[in-house]
Amino acid sequence: MRIKCYTISLLSLFITSVYGQKAVPVKPRILISTDIGGTDPDDNQSMTHLLMYSDKFEIEGLISSPSYGNGSKQEIIRMIDLYEKDLPKLQKHQSGFASPDYLRSITKQGYHGNVSFIGYSKATEGSNWIVKSAQKKSSQPLWILCWGGLEDLAQALHDAPEIQNKIKVYWIGGPNKKWSANSYAYIVANFPNLWFIENNSSYYGLFSKSDEPDSVAISNYYTNHIKDKSFLGKDFINYYKGEVKMGDTPSLLYMMDGDPNDPTRESWGCSFEKFNHSPRTVLDRTTTINDTIAYCSIMEMRFTVPKTKAKKESIGFWMEVPYGKTIQKWPGYYIGNDVYAIRYIPKKAEVLNYKLSSDIPEINGKTGALVATNLWPGKRSSKDDQLGSNWFTDKHDPDLYFGKIQGGKTISKWRDDILLDWSKRWEWLNE
């Protein structure tokens, strides 16, 4: 296994100070929506990073939004408790860190699980807090940094559509898009003029091996810099054995480097380009090996079953997809007029095989295949959702691929600088 070593020297420190972060025009207002405590512990790592840099932001909300798994706001509170114990050490070196009591007061519970085909469900403490925060009088937008699903954001937009002009969104998509397909589809169809960064792959460049997206590059960073001399440091070893993933951290890095209103600039949090359509394919059948879409695109399949008496938005069948040694099951819903439908979004380039299971004879036992290619957003379709002028995504330039990772070089080149900067704060905690 290739070992990636991070060496800190006076020379690299000098280079970072000259070529690293650019000044941020104003301390940004941010709200975090996270699936922390779910199946991927990288959110705990990103929460550690956020808390250690909380002096850089006006944090207005911490929302638990687990599309999948058992995440809850209690896990956010637990992380804040660790931060509180380490805070005196941080305050010896820097002022302006967020108060633990304040952070607890803005921690809210969002929606558990993914919503039905319609794309939204009911208001939650989290979605209401998004609305309340967005409606505050301010000369700045509220930046919503989504580390998990979009269920609470979709609900907030549904309940108070006027906030779309008061917020800007940076979403770590990829696998989160797979789990949050219905909420994503609702947002792109109904709020095309939203200001939105959709990072589906570039963020992998911070932590992945170039030939294996969503892997974790091995390093000696924990041993050399994080260590176990602080409460946050002792906790960090519980996630990926201390190896650095923190896949949601690029959203924070983006807000810490230069003017966030320009996504096309070079930045520690990736660089993006405009796109004007969200790819969507709609079929009245199962897919075959001849059906090809870009990864992270919506594939929608519909099936007509005459004389259906099902309740609208009820689950009528399951799409069973092999995943490693397990089977993932995705629900299909009754959408009315004798039609059942499902949306599926592949998170990576792959050849996918699946079968449908149902109590409905016309659907049960159907099988299919699908090819997902490694260039997003890929070819156009007549069913694509048309977007406004403020949607941005991973750059498609082949020269910016980090191995298999589209746009990965827009952040991989900053990886050593990012980790060097973070190591200074770990030094504060290790005194």
C-alpha cells in the first residue's frame, strides 16, 4: 500500500504563507447540515476540524440530517463536549472561538431517513431552524454547507420558498446524492435559480488514492500531528484508525480561502465551473446494459400497473442492488394514475445489476443493468432539469482529473498545505 507522508519544514511553512490561503472578504455566516453519527464517520472528523477553526465563522446552525443510518443531534452535542474540554488550550493562541453553550443552543434535529418520491415530508426542528436563520436580517447570505442529505434543505425551501434568495448552498454530493435522490430532484425541479455548488467528486482529491475514489490514503499524520494528548485527538483515533478522510471539510476550506462568491477561483475547497442542466433519464421500463448515464445522474424508472388502489407516496417495490457482500434496497413509490416510480443515482462509474422485489406481480422479479460513466454531467436528455445561472459543479477538464477523480486536482494540490495549517492547531492542543 502506498504511504503518503506529510513533512513539515520551514520551507513549506514559508511557501504556504506566500501561496496558500487568500483573505476572506468577511467572516461568513454558515449553517451545517450533517449526517454525523451515521454509517460514515468522516463527519466526526469534519466536525472536529470545524470546531478547531470555529473562530473563522459565524456559525448559525448545526443540523443533524441523516438520510441514512442512525445519526442524531446527540452526536453533535458529544463532539461539542469534547471541544469544550480542549477550548482553553485553543484560546491561549487565538480569540473568537465559538462558545460551547452557544453551539449547543443552535444544534437541532432534522429528518431521519430519506423522503418519498415527492421530495419532502414534514417540517422538523432542523428545517425550521434553516428557515429562521435564513430569514434573519443581514447584508450577507446564509451559507448552508450540506454534509449529508438534502431532506431538511428541501423541506425548508418547500415551507418558505422565499429563502432561496437569502441562502447559498455548498453540497458534498457523491454518495449523499445517492441517498438523497428524491430531495435533490425536488430542489433542481422547483428551485432552478438557487445559488448552489454541487461537489460530486472533486472533494475526493483531499483524501482518496487517485485510482480508488472514496478510499483513504494512508499517512503518518495522526502519529506526527494529532496524537492523543487532547480530548479531540483521543476521539479522532476512533474514525478510520486516525487516518484523515473528513470528506465534508472541503466545504469549510472553501469558506476559509478567498471570496466564496466566486466558485471558479482556485481555492482550498476545490474549484468549480457553471453548468446549466441536471441530467435526468426517464424510462417506462427497467434499464438494460445498453443504457448509459453519467455518474451522479438521475435514472428514473416508471411502471404502469392498471387498477392500482395504493395510497399515493406509499412504497410499492424495492430495487435490490449488490454492494460489496451486502444488498442495498431502494424503495419505489406509487405516484398516482396507476404508476409506480423510482429514482436511482449511481455515486460512481460502474456497471450496475439489480432486481426488483414486490408484492405486485407485474413488477416483482424484473431485472436490469445500467452503465454509469466517469464524466459528469455527461450527455443531455430531453428530461434534464434546466438550471439557472448560479449552479456550479466539478470541472470536466481531463487535465484536472486526479486519476479517476473528476476535478480532484483542484484540491489535491493543496492537500499538504491544508494539513500543514491544521497541524499548527493540533500543536496548540498538544501543549
